[in-house]
Amino acid sequence: MSMKRFGLMLIILVVVASFSMAGGKAEGQEGSDTEPIRIGASLALTGNLGSAGKSILLAWQICLEDWNAKGGVLGRPVELVYYDDHSNASEVPGLYTKLITVDKVDFIQSPYGTPAITAAMPIAMEHGMVYPGNAALAANKEFNYKYYFSFWPLGPRQVEGIADLFFEAAMSSGEKNLTVAILSEDNEYGARVSEGALESVKKYGLKVVYNDRYPPSPATVDFTPVVRAVQNTGADLFFVGSFPQGTISIIKACKEVGYKPKLFGGAMTGVAYAANLTELGPLLNGVCACCYYVPEPTIQFGNVEDFLETYQSRAAVEGVDPLGYYNPPWAYSSMDTLLKAIEATGSLDQTVVGDYILANGWDSVVGKGAWDPAGSGEIAESRGFLVQWRGIESNDLSEFMVPGKQVIIAPEEYQSGPMLWPSPLFED
Amino acid sequence: MIDVILNTIVSGILIGGFYAACAIGLSISFGMLRIPNIAHPGFIIAGGFLTYYFNKTFGLDPLLAGLLIIPIFFAFGFLLYRGYNRFFESKRDEREGQMSALVLFFGVLMIIEALLSVTFGVDFRTVTTPWSSIVLHFGSVGICLRMAVPFLCSVLMVCILYLYFSKTYLGLVIQAVAQDSMAATLIGSDPRFAKSIAFGISFSTAAYAGTLFVCLVPVEPSLGMQFLGRVFSIAILGGLGSPLGTAVAGLIVGITESLTTAYIGSSWTLAVSFILLLIIIAVKPTGLFRR
């Protein structure tokens, strides 16, 4: 093959790969009469986290539309510049470097999820950018970055938070000598979930009989061997830290091998997405997982219902998660808090805006509150709760839009019903 | 103890059969036609989404929906090979042709992912049938139909392909063309037609593997890219161009993964599988069944 042809092929390959790298859409690249304020981010718009990424994007777009309808920020329109990171954290640092140094955005929003947010943290720190986080588990633990603000409702005890809710609920049964199996996905999120679960287990004096991680999707196709290994230990409590595909597959595998621990679930992401809820349907009965919004009467957070009404009417049209219970309210709040800080300070200076958010806390559709005084960048008080599904009779989405089917069992302040113990797993 | 071992091995066999279904088309295109179709896993996922579409829209059983999409994929594979042959293969020597194919199919893989994302969105999709959750018990061994049905379909697929390539005239012509295209021409066969048929068959297997995939686990558009390594490794392990070898390789990988998960730890699953692959390739570089 001649060098010329080889060179041509190489160019084609690079061009194709470049399209893949920057497959997302950059809005607001063109100027206008009044220079727009530009907010940059990468999001998982495709890949295994695409459902979450797209719902966050819609929440941000609704937020920007709300602000622009009011005349913008500092009298200027606000625009979003975003790229698709394909749910691949290794693409994130490059995209944020491009956003800051090439696109020269005024502010940034984080990508979605612990691995991606952690990956972009050094870039945000290097450039001194205010860095609002969108759904990460203790992403700032090793960095201690002053201007990282986590819009995620678990509070300062991020790593142990979900596990605490789960094991606290188990302890409230009054049963003694409970044994625990911990299974999590082998990524940044799973590692932190496991770490938190082990801390929590120690606190409650429980005995761990199984602790392992499984290779992330799609490396693990069949979960029955791993669930059977857990079943073989006879663990009473099965605590899982999984991403969406793992969540669905592990629940199905438990049903198939006939494993019915007394409490099952924990940090299973994806159970709040409509597609997964309708896929699982009655299989969710008895499962417990940490959630951030469900239509229960004990949940009264800010204007979440109003926001969800807007979101749901748009989501149906745009083919995005039609419920929006998981990320969207917090994603809206993340963008809204940033824009409010810019407006209040009248400045685009990162330090000025960052200090303002630090001092004034967060205030948006999810309510308002302060930041953890210890400087973790997390909200001061946890807003997470543990839900136990029950009475799900079909795979219809309407099952999940009414009270009484996703009962909050912990913590006490949000409790909307008693815990069923042992969990009536998979019972119609 | 014996119960656990038996159940673990059965799980490995069932998932191994599915792996074989995923890899067999690649074995045909890469082994017989020498076309490194790295878009193969993308077509598997496309098959899964089309099955999902037929299931949700018309209420068809996924296994039936899979049969309906096979002709579509066959025709597409047939025509794609014609185009590939016209614009790439016939204008280059074999080495250049393979290089071109890598670039071409890499692009095709990404186009498939983009099309699926736009058409179906990025949510995980799966199909659930009345038989999906049925578990049959044979003594202490439990077999879920969600796993067993794809396995049986895979076995059937391998048997049909084995018989086709070893007993039918066209199958033998394809084998002859795969061995020596020029010599096959001298005895009156049309290599281009034979290869088009083989490529169509390769795509048909991808379509049905996709059907089985979406019955087993939820799929989303980018899974094809992520599944590439496993599909290639099984095809190579079995010996490119050998349906039987691919089936055995799938079973070896499935059982190894299953036992590793149960007795060493699920975090070691991939590592042990690939160590095994390296050992077998080191001992027998052509794969298990390639002559």
C-alpha cells in the first residue's frame, strides 16, 4: 500500500474518530448582538448512562429557557455548549480542557456520574472554575476543592449515606445476627459504595459474608453465577451498588435462582428511570433502593412537582426519561443556583461566584439549604431516602406515578409507611 | 457443594451458547471471507433493537420477530458485500483490502450506534415474554428459560450452519472460495456471489444473536462497541471460519467465566477468560478448530 493511500485512510479514521469524540451538539457557538454567557459541559448522551445524561440535559435546557424568558442573566442570554462523552470517563478531561481553553466558556457544569465528575475535577481545579456536580458519590473526597458544589441529595456522609439507610432499616426489624453480602460494579461508584457499606456494617456490628465487585456492563452478561455465589453464603441482607444494566440483571437473577434475602437493594442506580421501572414491574416488589423523589405525601421539597410537570410534558415529546424522578430536579437546581449566583454578584469571576455559592448555599426547585461546613462540597443535610416497592401489579408506568407503591421506609422523617420484613420479594 | 458446581457449570454452558451465536457470524466473515467486520457487534445490537420494535409494536414473540428480521439483514449483508467488493476489495490486494475494511466497518459501527440512538433513544431496552421468568428444575439444577431458550436457539443456529457449509453445494462452494478463490473460479463457481451469500449469512446470524441478546439482558445502542473484544476473542479462540470451533470456544469462555465468578470472584472473570485465551492461542495460534 502506498504511503499516500495509507495517509488517506489514517485521515479518514481520525475524522471518524473525531466525530465520535465530539459527537454532541455545541449550542451557542455563534455570537449575537448581546454576547451570551456560555455554560459548558460534557454529558453522557449515549452509552450506558445516556438515559441519565439526556434527562439532565433537558433539565438544564428548561432552566436556561426559564432564565432567558426573564431576560437572561446580567441582561445577557445564557447558552449551553455541550459534548457527548459517550458515558466514557476517559473522554471527559479532554472535553473539559477544550470547553475551557478552546470554546472559552464562562462557566462549567459537571458531567454525570462519579467516574466522569472525578475525571474532570483536576481540570476544573487547574483553571479555578466553579464546578457544580451532578450526581456523584463523594467525588471531592480526595480533592477537597473549594468550589466543587455537589447537587446530590446524600449529604456529607456520601460514602456511608445509602448504606446507613439500608442497614438502619434492617436493624429496625429487631432481628439479631444478620449477615451481609455486598456486591458492586467495578468502577469508581461501586468502589465508593462498597467502602461505605463496609463502614456502615462496622457501625451496626453486622457480619459480612460476601464482598465482591463485578466487571461493568457489558463484560458481565449473566449475573446468575454471581447471585448464586451470594445465595450460597446464605446472607440475610444483600446490598448492591450497581449501574442500570446491572440493576435490572441482578434483580432478575435473584428471582431466577430463587434467592430471597430479608432485605435486598441499596445503591442500585437506574431504578428511578421509567424504562427500567416498566421493564421490571412486579419484580420490584420488596426491593429497597435509595431514591431522591417519589410521589409520596411525606415528600415536600421546594417546587419539585411544578418542575416535574414542565419536565414531563417536554420529556414525552423529546424521548427522554418520562418520569424525571432521579436527576432532573437536582440538575435544574445545579444550573439555577449557578445562574442566580452570577446574577446576584454581577460578576463572571469564578472566585466571586464560587464564594457567593459557598456563603449562600443552594436555593431552587428542590428547596434550599447550606453546604457542609466541613468543606466537602456536599449539601449539609441528607435528603436521600430508602424506598420499598410494593403492590406493583403490572409493567405500566402509571403504577409508579401514584402514592403507596414506592413506600419510604427510612429515614424516619420521610417515612410514608412501615417496612415489610422480611421483604416480600418478587411477590405480585 | 455439588449443587452449586452443577448450577454454575450449567449457567456457563447456557451463556457460552449465546456467546457462540454472537461470534459465529464474525467467524464466517473474518475466517472465510477475510473481512474484519468489526461492525458485527453493532449489527447484533441493531438486531436486538429491531426485535424489541417488533415485539413492542406488534406484540410478536421475540423469537418469531428474530426470524422476520433475518431476511432484512441477509439482504443488507449481501448488498453491503457487493458494495464493498466493488469499491474496496476489487481495487486492492488482500492486505490493503483488510486495512480498508477496518476503516470502513469502524465507521459503519459508529453509524449504527448513532442511528439506533436517534431512532430508539439511549435507554436500555429488553423484551420480556411469558416464558422469560419460568425456571425449570432438574433435581437441584435450576434452568431459567430466559437463558435456556437463547442457548437452544444458538445450538440450532450452529447445527444449521455446520450442515449448510459441509453438506450443501453452495456451502461447499463458499468453503472452496474461502480456501482458494482463483481455483474455485476455474471450476466454474462465482466467488463474488458465493462471498455475498456468506456475508449475508454472517449478517443473518448477527440479527438473530441480537434477538437472543435482547431476550437475555437489556441493550442500549453503544453496547456493540463495548462487546467487540469478547466477540472477536471467541471467534479467534474457536478458529476463524469454523462454526463448531466457535461453539466450543463460546462454551469454554462461558464455563470459565461462570466458575471464576462463583469460586474466585466476579472481578476476576474477564482476566481469567483472557488469560485462558492467551494460553490457547500461544499453544495453537490458529485457534481450536482451524486446520
